Amino acid sequence: MLEAAILTGLVSWFGGMLGSALNDDKESEKLQREMDYIDEMYKLNTEKAEQEFKEATRQANKNADEAEQQADLTDLGQDIAEVAAGNDVNAAIDNLYLSQASDTWDWNLQNMQIASQQGAGLAQLAASGIRAGSSLNDAVLMETATNSAQLQFSQDAKRRSDNNNLASVLNNIAGQKFNIMGNRIGADITRQNALDLRNSYAVGGYNYNLYENQKQQMQTQYNYQRNSLKEEKKQHEGWNKWLNAFTGGLTAGSKGFATGYNVAETVYEGMKYRTKIGE
């Protein structure tokens, strides 16, 4: 009975050791596959992150180039606008000067005509023997006064019109100056935004730091997962493997011994019972 229990225990011990070793080998292979998987995924993810950052940098520089070109074009347009505005003002003032010079000649000529008409009218009256103070004489004077008043009104109206035109020209140039200044400021802002965008992808920039942080997170996560798998894999290799096998063998052997002993005792008791019946 004891011999059978020992034999069963030894067989169970050997089987337990072999089973434990095989299980450790399988577990080690499984863990190695997981390590290989995270190695490959880490490689692919880092390559993907690098390519995405390169593409984002390329696109950012392209956008910055386009923005700077647009700003340069805006400045060129403002240069042209400034020249055009200056030419418009000069032309308007020149036209105003020519108009006023022409008006002066016209007004002098009209004054001369009024005076000539008055002199001719008075001469005719004198030749006809009409005395000063008569109604005809008053009529000539009244006509002269009316013509002079009309001329004066024309002069006043023209001067007011010239002043209004000059004010309009000055207001227009002020508005153009405001627009030109606003467009130049907008171009400068566009250039600064383009520069900020470039710098954000340069070393130390905002987007560059985000990329570096992303890589660091990936590296930290990868190291943690791989080291965990590596430590777990060690538990199924080398001396740990044989220690596990020995421990597993002892457990299986003790169970086998107990089982063998119980079986042998049962068989033995059964044989005793049959012997008694036979007797």
C-alpha cells in the first residue's frame, strides 16, 4: 500500500514537473509574442507620429509662404494706391487752380463789359440830351447794379463750390489714407501670424513641444508595458522555470501520493472483504 502510494507520487511528481515546464514554455512564448507586438506597434506609431508632424510642418510652412506672399501683394497694392491718391489730389488741386484762374479772367472780362455797357449807356443818354437823374439814367445805373450783383453772386457761388470740391478732395484723401493704413496693418498682422505659425513648428515652439510630449508619452507607455511583460516572462524562464517545475512537481506528487495511498487502501480493504466472504 505504501509502495503504491510512493510510486503514484513519483509519477505525479514527474508529470507535474513536466507539465509545469511545458506551461512555462508556452507562457514565455506568449509573452514574447506580446513583446514583439508592442515593439512593432511602437515602431509604427512613432513613424506615423513623425510623418504626421513632418506633413503638418510642411503644410504650415506652405500656408505661411502663401500668407506672406499675400501680405507682400497687399503692400504693393497700397504703394500703388498711395501713388494714385497723390496723383488724384494733385490733379484735383491743379484743376481747381486752372478753374479759378479761368474764373478770374472771366470775372475781369465781365466787369469790363459791365463798365463798358454802363459807359456806353450813359454816353448815349448824354448825346440825346437826357440829364442825369432822369428815369433813363436811373435805368442804366440799375442795369449796371443788377449785372454787378449777378456777377458777385456767380463769384460767391463759384468760390463756395470750389471750397466744397476742395473739402471733398481732402475728405477723399483722408479716407484713402485710412484704408491704406488699415491694409498695411492687416498685411503686417498676416506676416506676424505667418511667422508665429513657422516658429510653432520650430524647436521650442508650441506644436513642436506637443510633438515631443506625444513622443515622450509613447515612449513611457511602451517602456512600462514592455518592462512589465519582460518581468513576467522572467518568471517562466531559467531558474524560475525549474523552480516552478519543482514546486509543481511537489504539489502534484503530494496529491498523487495521497491519491495512490487512498486507492491502495481501498483495494486492500476490498481484498480483505472478499477473503472473508470466501471463507
